Amino acid sequence: MDLGKLETDNTGRCRLNSPVPSVCRKEPCVLGVDEAGRGPVLGPMVYAICYCPLSRLADLEALKVADSKTLTESERDRLFAKMEEDGDFVGWALDVLSPNLISTSMLGRVKYNLNSLSHDTATGLVQFAMDQGVKVAQVFVDTVGLPETYQERLQQRFPSIEVTVKAKADALYPVVSAASICAKVARDQAVKNWKFVEKLKDLDTDYGSGYPNDPKTKAWLRKHVEPVFGFPQFVRFSWRTAQSILEKEAEDVMWEDLSTGDQEGLGRITSYFRESPRNRPRLSHRYFQERGLESATSL
């Protein structure tokens, strides 16, 4: 899987997809949705869809796809390569959501929780497939939150499609299993080849599992926390594990407003109608832009 687009910029959202098989534009198709990396404190979360014609579903099942969590890395890679070989009837697409995007969404002034982010990403991928001309007839989704509520929401969004949302759908429906393999292969590769924009000294790439309760992952977080600027963008700083380490290891920072005497006086009213260095917008440092931080004008 070519993740060159992600490696160029891993600070936001990256969408990748296969070519759409011509048969998927002609025949009714079944589409599965699943994710990888929802729980870890390190690395991106990846949402994936996989689809094929209903008439070729047996051929997809014949590949022996299964829930990616029950497969070894080599087995997942082999099955993904096989799906690529069968590109005449199998298609896929995925969204890679960076740790930075996840955390800035969750901690923004307007809260955007992980469930909502997950639902919207899945919905966006289904719509993307339809926009690409895929004749989607059935959708199967591994649930996030209550399956009944999620299914009702998707059914309202796509009234012409038969939608099924189930817990453990990746173990029940082969097309969801195939999506889970696409998501897991992409996440594993993204984590393994992560490009750190920060210049870290003695970078240790043995992160452990990346899950919050893994001692090796916690040790990595403590080693790579910067007292003032916090964690590298590889870390989901909104996770409680990361916040606890920041509270213990990092410096307290006080953000103070300028006093009245330090502010510039009011200009002439005509100055607001002409371009000048004074009223031209000033771009903030990249650190603040990438984390969605803005100056507060009111509390």
C-alpha cells in the first residue's frame, strides 16, 4: 500500500483509494466499513471501506478474509495483496485520521468527540464510493456506540441503501472483514514509517502496542515528553494517559492577556478601509496552526 501522500503530510486527514472496478459501476454492490486504531494513544486511526458486486461476494469469501485482529501481520499483508490482485471486482478506500486531528477535534472549543468523528468519517467514505460511481446496494458496518442508533442515522442518510450495523460485524460479514484488513494494514504501515516533524534526540521507535495500558508505551511517552511543548504529533495528547504524564512531567504554562498599556492605541477609522501592515492578518506559528490553537477574544 502506497502511503506516500500521508508521509508527505501526516498532520491532518489523508484519503487513499483503489481504482473503481468497472463492474462495480454496473452491478449492485455490497460495501463493508471498519476501523483500526481507535483505542491507542499513539498513531492514527484508519477508517476503511471495501466493496464488491453482490454477484462476486462468494469470490471475496473464497479469499478467506477474517477479522484482522485474528490474523498475523503477514497474513493481513498477504490477504490485502490478494485483494489488490483481484482489483477487477474488489475496491477499497480509506481515511487516515492523524493523532493531531483527533486530539484537536476532541479538545476544541466546540467539542467533537471520537464517536461523532467516527460516524462522520464512515458516512463520508460511503458517500465517496457513491460519488465515484459505485452502485452501493447494501452496507454493513462494525458499530461504534449503540448499533440501533447508528443504523438509524445511516439509514436516514442513505435511504435507498439497505444498511446493517452490528457489533463484531468484522467477524460476521466477509466484506467488513476485508475492510478491517485494509484499515489494519494501512495503520500498521503508517505507524512503522511515521515521519516525525519534530527533531527528537535518541528517538526510540519501540513504542510497544501503542495502547494506554501498555507499560512500554507509557515509558515511551515519559521519555519523549518535552517540558514546554509537550508530545510529538505522533501522540494523541487528548488521551487521559498522555494528559496524566503532562501533568507530572511538563511545566505549567500561564497564558496571560496583554495589559491595556501594552496594546496599541486605536487607529483612525479610515484605516479600516485600506490595506496596511497594521491590519493585515498575521499568520501564527506552525505549532499553533497544526493544533488548532487560536487567541481567545472572550472567555
